[in-house]
Amino acid sequence: MAQGAFVVDARKHSISGGAALDTAIALSPGQLLVIHVDPEDTWSAGVADRTSNANGLGNPLGGDYGLFGRGAQAFLYGALVGSLDGGATFFGVGTHLSMTILTEGTLLFYYWDSNHEDNSGQIRVSVQVYDGPRS
């Protein structure tokens, strides 16, 4: 079992001007990926009502700013998202994710927002990877 703890920064790891947090965790098909973020851990997409947890704004914290789209994908502003293909495609993580890996790649994390300049805060992310069943 691989595991790790990471700190994702809302400004530094923003999809809109930052760089991905590279976990260096290489994943393969059949593995189970489990990610957890404390729902009380928050970060911000700016002033006023723009503080949320990893689920994104309005779910349930902060104002409802809807979805931010990038290419064919859209997630709530302020959400934690991941990628396995260097940022070509993304998947929502939120405060908890459990999924079976279908393709190989290295796990990256991003803060989903359209303007990294006014972002602040960090969240702690726990990752566990379990090998799939053996034949």
C-alpha cells in the first residue's frame, strides 16, 4: 500500500496560473485510490463569502458561484481536483474520493479557480493506494 500526506495551496496550485502539486504517486489500472480531506479544513478564492472546503464554493460553505469550466470539464470554484495525465483531464476529489484506477499516471492535485491572484489558504490531503486483487 502506498500512502502520503500533502499540502495543497490555493494560490500556488491553482489551475489558473499556479502549478500542479505533484504527489509522485504512480498509479496503475486496478488499484484503489482513496483520498481524504478534513471537511473543516478550508481555503479561499478571494474575499467575502469565497471560503470553502475541498468540495468547492456553495457545497456547503461559501457563496454559490456555480461552475468554472475549462475545456469540456467544469467543477465548483474552490474545489480540489486531481489529474493522472499531466493536467489534460481532471476528476473531482472534494473531501473524500474512493475510485478504482482505470489508466496509469502520476497523481496531481489542483485548486479549481479562474483567478489565482486572490486565492489563499491550504488544505491537507491524505492519500492511500491499495493494490487490486491478484489473480
